[in-house]
Amino acid sequence: MAKRKESRQMIDWVYDLWLWVFSILVDLFFREVHPRGSWKIPRRGPIIFVAAPHANQFVDPLILMRVIKTEAQRRISWLIAEKSMKRRFIGAAAAMLGPVSVGRALDSTKPGSGKIYLPDPEGDPLLIRGNGTHFEKEAEVGGLLVLPTVNGLAANSEIAEIHGAEEIRLKKEFKGDVAIGQLTGRDLTNGDAGEGKEQFQGTSYKTAPKVDQTQVYNAVFDRLNAGGCIGIFPEGGSHDRTELLPLKPGVAIMALGSLAANPESNVKIIPCGMNYFHAHKFRSRAVVEFGTPVEVPKELVDLYKNGERREATKQLLETVHQALVAVTVSSPDYDTLMLIQAARRLYNPTGKKLPLPMIVELNRRLVKGYSLYKDDPRIVNLQKSVNDYNKQLWLLGVRDHQVEYAKFSIPKVVFTLFYRLGKLSILAIATLPGLVLFAPVFIATKIISIKKSKEALAASTVKLEGRDVVATWKLLVAMGFAPLLYVFYTVLLTWWTYRNRVQGYMPAWVPLWLVVAFGFGFFPAITFAALRFGETGMDILKSLRPLVLSLNPTSANTLSKLREKRKELSAEVTEVINTLGPEMFPDFDSARIIADPFRNGMIEGIEPRTPRTPRTPSRKFTDPPTDIASSGQLPRNESFNNLSNIGLFASRPQTPRSHSRSRSGSQGAGGFGGMQGFSMLSSKESLDEVSMKIRGAMRERGRKRRESGSGALGMMTPDGGESGSMTPGSEVEGRKDV
């Protein structure tokens, strides 16, 4: 039984100091961490933050803590596995933040004696029997029965009854062909639905004890009743899979239990999507997206209080799952994810640099479309073509964006190659001192992180390669080893100065204490400079191969053919998306993420020039946003200039401007029920309903105008926004939109 009482409360200044120190590591490890939708976080009141997918073991909570503290000035108490709290450094560091320790049954699994099997899978799937087992000694009611791991997953089920040494009854039956095959000896994955093998004696198994979480829930309820914030990863642990794992019911029980005890607390659940680009790699990027707060319906709280806890928990958990799906990019497997990313690049044929939030949203929509239409012949053929294109890229050793080098002339290729070689030489010289000095840390982090990932993989039932712990251990090893290395170098420099004044180069008037101070500043600075120079140098180094291939007659021809194939694939991908997109997203054409250059004739030298027309307010929301990213390098985080004007990327609610009298028309008849320009009328009843809303809005406008006695054509709210009335011009525009 896991009973760990929380021993420390959160101390604000300790929390802030700890977060400031570790934020430096986040800045060093990640090239960019961009928050999206942070305005949705309430500035006061109890909140449960649910984050997924949990792809970086101890880095995920650190990133969320920093973003939420910076954007909303809120501090979080995290639910941390008791297994992690027992680690020396991690447990001591986490204890400073006022965490809630949670015991997990799967962290305490033990191998069971004998073998188990399913005697009657169709008639009684809850009955489990054993050969040479000792259930009465090794298992307990409320504990778990865990099957062997297959493809990174281990099925488990709760034990309901124990009927002696060789028979138990489960609370829920095992599901899935793999689990049934393990318990019956059948290979259901290949369609073998016959009798099990004659000599089948059963499969090995593990048991896990029942864990009492009463103290955990009490600690959570106390925090929420005090108006604090709780953070939880509802998948139950970190993993490196491309899809969300089944959510644990704890988050629903916490919300329902807190509201049942204190209905006035108004607890909200905020979904947080952790969207990484190569989560385990150094200098990678991430987007942290916050969804709309989930308010627990009063009906579910009443259901929970009336004893229907299982049903209330199930319904709320499904709501939370859908909220997480809306802020994450989840695919069924790695190959599908690679396909989606390739399609996303091909869907941007103009080559414009997209901001991170736009990339995440585009990936999410493509995953949703692929899941729905994956059996469509057009998608099947397109998938084959894209996979072939990816394979050719891999064989040539180039990346998708480097295929465009094939159109360069020979003089330009030669000039670019020599220019980059010269730049790379300078950066290499600047990087070399720091690389040599910091090499022991690089080697240690690599070796230890690989070792820890193997240990985590062996102990896990859900991990594929154990990559979710790589970034964590890289940071931990660097944080512990780097200061020791700097101290060693500083001591060595001080000794050298004391011995012979660095071969006479150090002036005699320089005191030793100044040498010590210089060493503690100089060596970290050299390392940081090497980091920045090396990062730029690696980008240049990766760009040399396609330039060299362009000079080779054989490979240059292959690269040119690949470029032509990319052009055809891009047109094919765009056509399929433009055909199927409107079926899934009603606002596809009016609020598209990427403009269609094939439809508008803006690809490969065509780009017709059209006379400039005055920019109207309505175009502000309906124009494709692709021109936003074409201005060059994108500033970090929220510095997206006019990007916040688009609802897709806004980090705070939009505020209408009062100086535009025709603005109401740009919002698509916003004065009568929020109808927008892309609304679809599928029947005569729909048209009649819209007409009634138009007439009602006009009558309401006239009534308010008469009451106020104002001659204004449109009524404005004190903060400059429209009250819902329409000017005559916008009324006509609204009719046109409909």
C-alpha cells in the first residue's frame, strides 16, 4: 500500500528561484518554446492543468511551469510519481515545489509464479486460471494482473475476486487480439480463431498491489479549495509514442470530488498540448498550446454525489480526452506521423516560412483528415507517392527543402558552396575551444542518457524506445557535471598562474582571486559561444551535401528529376486537400491556413501582378495568412506582429476597433447570432431562419436607436466594440455573406 503524506508546502520565493535557475537550462536545450492560447488561463481560482502527451519525463513540467508563470503568474503543484520522489537529486529538487506524491501500482509489479490462461474466452472472459500459481499469496483484491509486454504495451486488469491458489476473477475482461492471444495461445492477429494450441500451458504474468490514493486526493482537494493550481499528466507516465495513451480517471475524480465537497469552488480543467519537434534532441523546438477551460457540468457533480461515480467519472474523462485531442497532434504510429509531416511540407509549395503554431495546427488538421479518409483510393495512391519521394530523399541524403537547390545555375552553386565553406571554417575555429573544453560533458550526457533510456524501456509497459527520458538525463547530467568541470578548469588555471604566471604571459600584478573570478566567467562564456556558433555551423554543414550533388552530373540529374517530382506531388497534395478539406471544415476556403497558389496562379514564376486595392476591414479576417510569415525571420514567442489578429494564433481575445464604421460587416453579420460569411444554407428552412434573424436584428437596432435618441448609424459599446447593430452598408454586406 502506497501511503506517502505530503511533507512540504509550496514557498513562493523558493519556487520562483528554482524556476529561474532551471529556465536557463530550458533556454539552452530548446531553440524555441512558443506558448499559444495562454490568455485562456484564469488569473485566479482553482485550476487543474492536464498536459499530454508526456514526451519528456521531467522536462515537460519544467516547461509548463515556466510558461504558466510567465504568461499567467500562476504556480503549480504537480502530481509526481512516488518512484521519482525517491530519486536523490530529482526528489530533493521537486520537494521544493510543494508536489503531491502519487504511488502507482505499475511501479511495483512483481513476477508471479506459474502460468495463467483464459479457459473460456467467449463464455466467461473474466475467469482466469493458473498452473502452479499462488494467487492467494502473490495477488490481492483491487490489485492488477499484468501480461507480458508486446510492442511496447502490456495489458492489465484489476482483480475483483480470488478463488484460491489457481483461480481469480477480474473486474474487467482483457481486450484486444494480442492480450486474448497471450491467454489462449491463439494467433488472432493472423485470423486464427480456432482452438488454442494443444500444448498451451499459459503465459507468464506479473502482479501489482492495490494502491490507496486517499491521502493524494485529500492533498489535492486542500490545494484546490485554497484556490491553487494542480498539474497532472493524465496518461499516467511519460512515453515516446505518437498517440495519446488511455487517460487515468484520477483527473476526473479530483475535479468531481472537489466540486462535490465545495460546489462554490468553480474548479476548471485546462488542457495543455505539449507539441514537440524532436523532443529528445538538443536545440529542438516546442509549442505549448492551452485549450478552452473545461467547466464540470453540475449534472455530473450531482451524479457523482448520488453514488454514480463510475458513470460521472467516465463522462468527464471523455470530455477531458476530447479537449486534449483538440490541442495535440496525435497519430496512430510513427510512419503516419512522417507521412503527415511530408504532406504538410508539400502543401506549402510557395516555400514560405510558417510560424510554429501554424505548423502545429496544419499537422493536426492533416492527421484528422487522414484518419477519416485513409481508405479513400486517392489517399492510398498519394500515400504511396509520398513514401516513394521520402525514400528517394533518404537515398540522396538530402532534405525536402534542399531539393530546390536543383534549380540553381552552376556559377551560383559554386559561389554558394565556397561562401558557405568559408563561413563554416570561421565558425569551426570559433567553436573549437569550447567544443574541446566541454567535450567531457557531451560524452557523459550521451552515454548516461542512452543507458537510462534502456533502463526505462526495460521497466516500462508503454515505451517504444525510451526516448522520453533522454532529454531529462541530458539536462541532469549537464547540470551536475558542467559546474564541476568549470571548477576543475578554474583550479587548473589558478595553479598555472601561481606556478609560473602561465609561462610568463600573466602579469605579476594580477592577484590569484582575480584569476579565479575570471575563470568562473570565462569558461562558461566560451562554452556558450561554442554552443551558438556550433548551432549555426551545423545548419550550414547540413546544407553542403545538396550543393555538392548539384555539381555532380549524375546526381544533379537525379536531383532535378526529384525536384520535378516534388512539384507534381505538391500539386497533387494540394488538389486532394482542396477537394476533401471543405467536407471536414466548413470554413476551409474562407479561413484557410495556406493559400492555394495552384488555384490562383502563383507558383514557379507565374505570380501575376494585380493592381493594389485599398485594404478593407473584411479582408483582415478572410485573407489567407501566408503573407505573414514571408517577411523574414520570425521573432521569438509572442513577437508575431499582426499574427495575433488571426483568431487561429491569437494569444488573447480580439478587441474590435471603433474607428472602422464598416467593421461589423467584416464579421459576417455578427449582430444577428454570430453568422459568418462561410455559413452554409442547405434548405429553405435555413434561409427562412436567417431572414428572421436579419429582420429581428434590424428591429432591435431601430428600437435601441429610438431609445437612445442618437442619430448614429451604428451603436458602439464603451470599450469600442459593436453592440450588435448594423450600419446600412454592413446590412447589405451581411445579406451578401449569407
